[in-house]
Amino acid sequence: MKMLLQPAKQLMNRLTYSRKMFVAGIFLCIPTLLLAYFLVTNIYEQITFSAKERAGVRYASSLDSLLQAVIDSRYAAVWGGKPRIPVDQALAGLAEVDSALGGELGMEEAFKTLKAKLPDSRGGTTRQMIDAHGAFAAELLEMKVQVADRSNLTLDPDIPSYYLMDALITKLPPLADTVSRAAIVAARLSGGPESQAGDRADLLLLSGEMNTLVDALKKDIRTAAGADATIRDRIQKPLLELETAMTAFQKELKGPRAIGLSRAGMEATDAVFRAALQLSPVLDELLGNRISTLQLRMSVYLSLSLLAFLLGIYFNLACYLSVKEGISAVHEAARKVSNGDLTVEARLSSRDEIGETCGMFNTMTDNLRRIIVTLTEVSEKIHANSGAIASTMDQQSGFATQLSSSVVEISSTMEEFSSTASQIALHSQAVVERADKTLEDTKNGAAEVENLTFKVNDISGTIQANLSEIVELGRKSKEINKVMEIINNIANQTKLIAFNAALEAASAGESGKRFGVVAVEIRRLADSVVESTSEIEGKITEILDSVNRLVMSSEKSFQLIQEGQEYASHTVVMLIESVDGVEETTSAARQISLSTQQQQIASSQVVLALKDIEQGVRFSTDSIHRTNGVTEELFNLSEQLRDLVMTFKVGKEGGGQETAPGAEPR
Amino acid sequence: MNDLGETGLNLLLFSVGEVHFGIDSEQVAGINAFQGEDAGDLFWFHNEMGFGDATVTYLLPTVVTIRCPDEQPYRVIIDLMEDIREIATDSILPFPPLLEPFALRKGMWGVLLVEGKMVLLVDFMRILREKTAVSARHGGDE
């Protein structure tokens, strides 16, 4: 079923709802119109069918008139006189009917043939005339059956009309012809001039044929009357009259009187045609009623179809407008919601699924608006909290980094401390060894210091002797200085003399020039002496200074040596005391060495613990960095969420319009 | 006469307080070592030249006896006699006109460059005449 509906579903999926409704309306109206068309066409065909039957009844009535005229002519040929209805007049009436209905019934050719076979009433014997009329009557009967076939009378669907048709077409005309022929045969048997040997048998056959036709006619009439009570009286009365006439004719057939026979035959014939004349309107009326009924039914069908069509269009339009209104309301609301406006409300008062959808849509937008408001508040809180977390995480990251750095520094320091502790342990061991060595050295040193004291005493004596010599040297140097002062005075005096000599030489002029040269040389010699004595004085001064410094140094050295002697004595005492101290120091150094080894182990454990702490801090820092990244991502997500939320318009609680809380309208 | 003829001059060069001076050897009668004596005709050079309150240290004080025309005793204590040198008179430069009156009152009559050192030429006779004139003015005032 789904496979069968799939193409139509795909087609409908490509159309808007208005076009869907239009297409559905078209496909709903077309069958209605087709059904109406087929119904009306069927009814119209039935009307046409019945109308053609009515034409056949009319044509058959004209043929009955012509048959009656032919039978009258035959009676006139037997019993003399003129026919009551001339055959020509009846034929003219038939021609009029044929011109009106022959084309519709297709009887033109048959009518032309019939006209060609019309008997000539002016020539021939009576017998020939009777035979000619008999043959013509047979043609008429044949033509009447042909009319009944072509006018659909033989296909009549209703029982009353069908049996009336049967009576009118196949019973009454043959009965009239049979009555006429029986009357003529009876007349011949009653002593007519042209009696023949087979007339008695013919009369018997014709009598039996009449009885058969009357019985069949009676059966048709009863059946029609039984089927339609409204026509019962109208069709039974002619039958009764016909039966009476036929009874009378049957009596006359058994008598010898030709006059009575002719009159009874004519009356029976007239009764047959009267019955035909009375039944034909009934049949026509039945057909007319059927046509009226069909026309009424067609009108009803047309009206109902038109009404159904109009109602279909009306309700289809109403349905279209209802659906369009609902869909437009939902569409407009959905469009505004898609643009972020959550304040929209789909207003629709219909109680159908679209109305329920509008209600659910409004409920959904209300829920969505509340969710957006809540989401906005939550996103704002997330945003603020993520910012605070990010700030805190930044601080914590900074703290962790500082802590990591500090731990690294502490670890490094502890490693150095451990290394130092190791070195201290080694050194303390060396200190122990050194202390042992020191103890031994101290003991040796005490002995050596004691020897040193003796040596220093010797040095002190030597220095004291040297100091006396140096003092003597200084004194002699001062004496040399005095000598140099004398020499310097002499040189200055010599210089003055040389200057005076030069002055004298200058004042003596040319004669004192050589003396002046000598004076100059003496002055220069005196200057040289002065310079030499100055240099000697400088050297002696330096010697004296050196002697003084040496004396002072020697005195200081002597003093220091004396102090050294005292210190050496004290040192000996202290060294002796130090031996005990060094022994204690050695013991303490051993304790220190042990403690330092324990400290080294403890430091190593602290270093390991610090490495664990460092690794933990590193993990913590990495975790903080990751947390910071996640927080930043959360911050960005909250930003995106806030931006996303800001696209919605949720309105105020009081009904005012505004964007999401805490968001700037865009 | 000297080697430079009329333009030559023998100068006794000495220094007092690191200032170089020169006097015409013709004005010097004799040179003696200063023995610390104190006499009325013996004057310290810095007082004669008016060095003011500046403290002058004499390293080798020497007494120069000035040859006076009227046998008036006049001796000056100088320091650090350096040389007796014969110089050309055209190498002697006068003082600038602005300073010359002041310099002449102090007995300085010229400037000489000797081995790159500026030597002030002193005329003890002019100093003696100034002292005599001042004494005469002081005596007239009294």
C-alpha cells in the first residue's frame, strides 16, 4: 500500500499546502463530475430511448389507421359500399408521420416499399382484391413489428409499457387482420360467390388464431394492469369491450347469416382498433411519465451533483482557508521563532490538528522561552563563574608555577644540601681523620713549640745584639752627616768666594776675564761639591732612616719575639690543653660524621619527597593548565552560548519585548 | 767693556720665594753668607720689594752688599744665588706702560727671559733713593 502511495506522496511532498488542497479538490471533484456526467448521460439516454418509443407508438398508431383503412377497403370489397376511411387518406396521414418520425426511426425505405406495394382498388376480382389487401395488411403488420424494433418498443424495460406495447404491436393488429380475414372467409362459406374448398379449414384456423390472440391480449392486459394499478381501469375497459365484440363475432361465425356476420366482423374489427386507440395513449402516457420521471431524476441528479460540486468546492475552499490560516499562523510563528523571536504566539481558534499544533507550538515557544531565559541566566552565571574560575585558575596557575619553581628551587637546594651533606659527611670523616692527625700534630706541635721557644730566645738575644750594632751605625752615620755639613759649608763659602771673585772679575773688565773663568769653574766645582754633599746627605739621611726603621723594626721584632716567647709559652700550655680539646673535638667530629651521614640519608629522603612533591606540583600545574584551558573553553562556550541566546527574543515578564536577559539587542 | 760692547750687561741672578730676579753686578760690592746677624743697614729682600704679608722662606740666605756712591751702607739678604751671566741689553724688555710706574717705584726696571724663565731686573740704587726720599718726607712731616 505504501509502495502504491509513494509516487502520490512524492508529488504531494513537492507542493505547498494550498496546491495540495487544490490538487486534492480537483481529484475529488472530477469523479463527482464524472459520476454526475455518467448518471445524467445514462438518464438522457433513457429519455432518448423512451422518446424514441413514443415516436414508435405514434408511428404505430398511424400504421394502425392505415391497417384499419385497408381492412375497411377489404370489407368494402367483400360486402360492397365504400370504406369509412380511405386508404389514401390514411396513407397520407402515415406519410406525414413518416416525414416527421421516419428519419428518427429509420423507416423511410420501408415506407417507400410499403407505398409501392399499395393495392389498386379499382382493378381485379374480389378475390384478388382480398388477397392484395391481405398481402398489404401483412406488410403493414411486418412494418409495425419493424417500427417496434427500431423504436426500442420491443426493448422496453418496464412491465406495463412492455406488455401494452406487446398488445399494441403483436396482438391487436394481427387480431384485427385475423378478424377481418375470418369474417371474409365466413362470409364466403355462407354462400358467397367465390367460396373455396379450404375456407372452412381456414376459418377454423383463423378462429383458433383469434382465440389465441385474444387470450394473449388478455394476458398482456392483465399483466400490465397488475404491474400498474393506475392504468388498470383504462386498459381493462377496452379489453372487455373487445371481448364482448369478439364473443359476438364468434357467435356470428357459427351462424349462417352473412349480414350479421359482416356487421359483427366489422364491429369486432372496430373494437380491436378502438382498443388500440385507447391503449396507445396509455402507453404513450406511460412513456411520457417515464420520460418525466427520468427528466426529474436527471434534474435531481444534476442539482444534487451541482450542489455536491458547489458544496465540495465550498467546503474545499473552507478547508483550504482553514488549513491555510492554520499553516500560515504556524508558518509565520515558526518563521519568527526561526529568526529568534520567542515572543510570538500562534493565534488560531480551530479545533483541528493544526489548532492543536498551534497550541502545542505556543506551549513549546513558552517552554523554549523559559528555557532560553533560564539558559541565559545560566549562561551568564557560567560566563561569570568561568571568568572567575579562569581568573582563579590563572592565580592558582601562577601560584602553582611559583610553588613548582619554589619546589624546584627547594629540591635543587636540598639536592645541593644533600650533596653538601655528603661532602660534609666526607669532610667530617676527613675532619675526624684530621682531628686524629691534629691530636698527634698538636702533641708534636707542643714539643716543637717548646723547642721553638728556646730558638726564639736565642734569636732574641741575637736581635738585641744586632740592635746595638745598628744603633751604633746610626750614631756613626750622624757623625758622617756632621762632616758632610762641614763640607757643605765649605763648599758654600767657596761658592760665595767664587761669586765674589766673579764679581771682581766682572768689575775688572777684560783683565779679570780669565780670573772670572776660574771663578766660574770654582763656583761650579763648589756647586758640584754642594750637589755631591747634598746627595751624600740624602744617602746618609736614607741610611739614617733605614737605620731608624731597622732599629724600630728590630725593636718591634724584639718586642714581637718577646711576645712570641710569651705566646709560645702560652701556646705550649694551650697546646697541652688543646690535646684534651682535640680529643673532644675528634669525638665530636665522629658524632658529627654520624649525624651528617644520618642527615645525608634524611636529605636524600627529603630530596626524593621533594621530587615527588615537584612531580605532584607539576601534575597539579598541568592539571591547572588543562583546567584553565577547559575553563577558557568553557568561557568561550559560554560566550558562544550567550551569543546564541542573544539571538533569541524572549520579551519581558510583563509582556514587553526585549531580547534575552543580560544581552544587548542586535 | 764686555763681549757685547756697550750693549752687554753682567747680571747677578738669584731667586727669592721661587721668583727669579737679576741685578746689575756693577751695583754689588760683595757677597757674604748670612750669619743671622741683625744690623740697621741689613734688609730682607722681600721687605725691600714689598712682598706684603706673604711668608717667604729663605733656603740659603746670602747677604749682598750694594755699592753706594755716598758710602751709605746698604745690604740686602737674598736667597739662592744662581749665576752671574752676561746678557745683551736689547734682550731686556720694558714693563707694559700700565705697570711701568708701579714697577719703577718698586725698583724693577725690566724683564728678561733666561732659559725660559722670567727674570725681573731690580735696581737697588733706585730702591735706595726711594727709601731715602721716603725717609726725608717722614722727617719733614715730623
